[in-house]
Amino acid sequence: MESGPAAFAGTAFALFGVALLLWTAVRLRQRQPVLDGSHPTVAAVLSSVLGTAALVGGIWCLGSV
């Protein structure tokens, strides 16, 4: 019964994590700010950490299905 919601949550988290990591990489490669109004290094690190956490959380949810 719980495999449906876990699969949905895992897919959503994994897609969000991958999208955030790709978006951050593209912005850094083009030398554009990742977040307006903040320090560039802090924004890039925070975005990378959150993207990785979402990806790992999604993989963990999918692993429990």
C-alpha cells in the first residue's frame, strides 16, 4: 500500500534534485549568478548541497519501494 506514495515521492525528489544540480551547473558555467542578491559562492554551494540532498532522498525513497 505504501509503495505508490513512496515511488511518487522518490521520483519527485530525484527529478527536482537533478534539475537543481543541472540548473546550478549551467548558471555557473555561463558565469551568471545562481541567486540574485547573495554571495556567489554561498549560493552555488547551498544550491549544490540542496540538490544533492534531494537526489539522495529520492534515491532512498525509490530504494524502499
